[in-house]
Amino acid sequence: MSLTDPACKNAKPKEKPFKLADDKGLFLLVNPNGSKYFRLKYRFDGKEKMLALGVYPEISLKQARDKRSDAREKLAAGIDPGAIIKDKKLAKQITSENQNRLDSGHPILNSFEHITLEWLNSVAHLVTDITHKKKIRRFEKYVFPLIGGIAIDKVNSPHIQSLIKPIVAKNTLETAHRVRGEIACVFSYAIAHGLALHDPAQAIARQIPAQKVKHHAALIEPKDVGQLLRDIFNYQGTFVVQCAFRLSPYLFQRPGEIRQMEWKDIDLDTKEWRYLVTKRNIQHIVPLSTQAVAILKEIHPLTGTSRYVFPSSRGNGRPMSDGTIRTALRALGYDKDIMSAHGFRTTASTLLNEQGWSPDAIERQLSHMEQNEIRAAYNRAQYLDERRKMMQAWADFLDSLKNGATVIPFNRNLA
């Protein structure tokens, strides 16, 4: 017999739960504490399941039957009504949790920003802190404002194109390529963890124009180099800048490495500067010529008690700024199309190769290290004896140019 409203109302609790059956799987469960629940028993994919339809009397018998009819319609269509309810509960929980995350300053679960931060955390140990922070800043500046809140599996190629397009419009092509490449890395991580099926950033690669390689301006004619050296040694800036300026052509290391040179890395007795090349995370050895040692000994009484050989004039415990040598060159009349701070490396590489020094020794001295860290660590002292001779010969050569020696030009047009 079918249930009636009076039967539901008058059902008294017993020592154990019992059921009052309606039809088509619907029944009222009466518990020992007097609570009454409508339940629907059904089968899906050959398995018996139970669906909660509500608490009596908040849900009437008629409402319970309506819910039963709705559930049976879904079953007829091949849909599990219980799964729908679970999905709704899960969605509600996720919505609540996401709101709590947003209120506390965290990204939405499984959003592009959320997965990006997971990926960044997973690779943080592979790069320097500075590089890691730069990656984060690029995402915060160019990516998160546009697609950070979108679910990772909902981000598509047009989304990525929309954020890359303004970067390309500013002609900052290197940044555009970096951003796209880093987005692709996020999707590789997401695919590996089952959070996405494909990489929508792949289709954007060909939409970004190829970047034209910019060569650092440099003087490579000996007579021009000689004039530059005379100008450098006549430069009237502060003593710290004068010393850094004079040392740069002798050492021809990266400008950032010279300005951040630390006294702890210098051994004036062995005439060596050993430091970590942060660009490649490899230890590098720079043999110091007699001329380089003389400059370092000259500045030591002034800065020897500080961390940096060339500290900032502001006295804030930092090295001199990265634009100092560039500014000094401009003050001497060498604009960016004639000579750059990085150009000392090009000058040395060109002229040392013309003089017949080993290309391998030159590349090693330029700290163009092996990409493989183990090989690079093993080979960091490679060609060191030859490099000692080369660095002293290079310093003597520069002095001869500075003093006005006549140098027979090398005919670059000869095969």
C-alpha cells in the first residue's frame, strides 16, 4: 500500500529504525529518536543506491513524490540523480572555499594562478632567487590580471593571445616570448598532474614575431680602443667609479659581475678573482694581470673593509648601480651605438681571436660555460695556465694602445 500523510505523521519511533514504504522505491525512514527521512532506493549501472529526498515534515509526502518522479526521469535518461546532488554539494563547497581563499588573499582552487604558483614553487630550487622573483613579477604584471582567475582547463589560445598582443605591440618581443614560454611550462605541469589535456600556449608561439638579435656596441679597431682607454684614464668621476671604469677593459667580464665584485672573492697574492656566475650558477676564475692587481690595491684602502669592491656612493651597503659605467661612457661622448658597458667583452673577444689566442681559452675566460653543470664545474679551471698568460698579454696590449703604440691592422677581408 502507498503511504498517506496521516501514516507519515502518526508513525511512532521504535527501538530500531524501520521503513514505511510508498511505491517505486520511495519510503519513509523512522529513526529511534523520532526523526523521519524520505529516501529513494534505485539501481544505476547494476548497483543499488540510495537518494536522500528530505526530512519530514519539512518535506511533505507530495514533495517527496515529486522529487522521486524527477529522479526517475533522470534515470530514464541514463543520468544518476545521486551524482548530480553530490556534484552540487561539491560545487557549493568549492564556491565557499574559494571565497574564503579570496578573502585571505589566495587564488581560486585549480585556477590558472593557483596552478602557476604550484609550478613556480616546484621549480624554485632550480633557479636563483632573483630569477624566481622575476618570473613571479612577469606573471603578476602580464598574466594573472587577465587569466589568473580562470580554471586551468578553461584557458584557451585566444585568452593567451589577448595578453601577449599588448606586449608585442610595445615591441618588447623578448618579454613576449618569455611570458608565452613560461605559460607553456605551467601547462606542461598541469598536463602531467591531470589538470589539463593540452597546451593552448603552443599555438601562440608563431604569432609572436622573431626577435632581432641586438649586438652590444663595441669598438674593435685598435686605434679607437686606444683613444677610449686614454679617455677612461682621464675620466674625472668619483674614485670608486674611476677604478671600476679602468678595471672593466682589463677583465672584460659582465658589467653586473664587475660592479658586484666582492673582496672575499679576490686573492691578490695568487692574482685571482673567483666568484659565482649567477647567470649560469657556476664558479668562475679570472686571472688578474699586474695592472688589474694595481687598481685593486689602489682602491683597497678606501673600500677594503666593506663587502663590495665598488660600493654605492649612497652608503647603503649595496654595490654601485648597474648604469654607472654606461653613464660614464656617455659622459665621455660614447653613445649607445658606439660603445656599451657590455662592449668590453666584444672588444676583447674580437681582438684576442685576431691575435691568435685559443678560441676555447677566450670563451672560457668570457665565462661562456658548459650548460651541463657537472661538466662546467669540472672544467672551470680548464685552460687556466693559458688564460693567465692571455690576461697579462691582453693588459699589456691595452697599455700599449693607451700609450699610442702603432698596431698593424688585421685584414678581416682576407680568407
